[in-house]
Amino acid sequence: MALTLEAKKQIVSEVAEVAASAHSAIAADYSGISVSDMTELRAKARADDVYLRVVKNNLAKIALTNTEFECMAEGLSGPMILAFSQEDPGAAARVIKDFAKEQEKFEVKMIALGGELLETSQLETLSKMPTRDQAIAMLMATMRAPVEKLVKTLNEVPGKLVRTVAAIRDDKEATA
């Protein structure tokens, strides 16, 4: 059934709104993938806060105009599924990478991050990017390390004094 003009406008505005706030995008060829496998992919994407949508290429090109993913417009051809990371840049890459391991026919065609197209071989690198919580934890650990070292160093001074006094006491008791 053909889409009405209103339905097309709604799809374009929805994808454009998601693209405007997304951190990264991935386009993949899904031809040859069963409906049940696609349903499984959509469920994983929803759980990881990844927007996943099959959109006609012409509508996708219009939706991506004036967003940082406009660089993907030229590469949209054939049956494509678009995945946008909403919370952290690596979320879509993790979902797509895991799905591509299970499905030989599923092929990543384009990856966009920060307004630039990346090589498809960069999917692994993008998928390993830390989530926001992981990045904050890494930052806090980095900030905490010098303080811990300072406290240990400052604590060593009285500790050394106590050990020295104890050694002198033990020496005097041994000679007495």
C-alpha cells in the first residue's frame, strides 16, 4: 500500500527529529533477513535506546537534510535500515555489531559520527566506546588516583615515625 503525503511528512519529521538529537547513525542493508530476526533486532534496539527504522531512501534523504548525518544521503540506495544512537554514541554500533555476527546477510553500509562518514571497519571501535556512566566512572577514577596517592604519602610520614619509635623502644628493651 502506498504511503499518503501526510504519512510521508510524518515519517520525514520523525526521522529528522531523531537525527537532530542523535549521537551517531548506522545504515545497513537488511535484504535476506527474516521478519522474526528483524523483530529480534528491533527489540534489542528498543532495550538499548537505539532508534531503528526502515525508511524509503528518498524520505531518508529529505529527513537527513540539515542534520549532522546529511553526509549519509548519497550512500542511501537499496533496502536500508537506519539506526540512531540516542543516549551514547556506541549504542547503535553495539546492537548492529551483535546482530551482524549472527546474520551473514546483514551488511553495514555506512557509519556517521560527528558529521563525518566513517569506514565500516570502524564499527568495532565505535561499539567499544564507553557509555556515559562508564565514561564518568573512568573520569572519577582518574581524578581520584592523585588524591589517593597524596593521602598515602602523607599517611606514610607519621607511620614511619611510629615505626622508628617502636624500633628504638624494642632496641632499648633488648639492651636493658
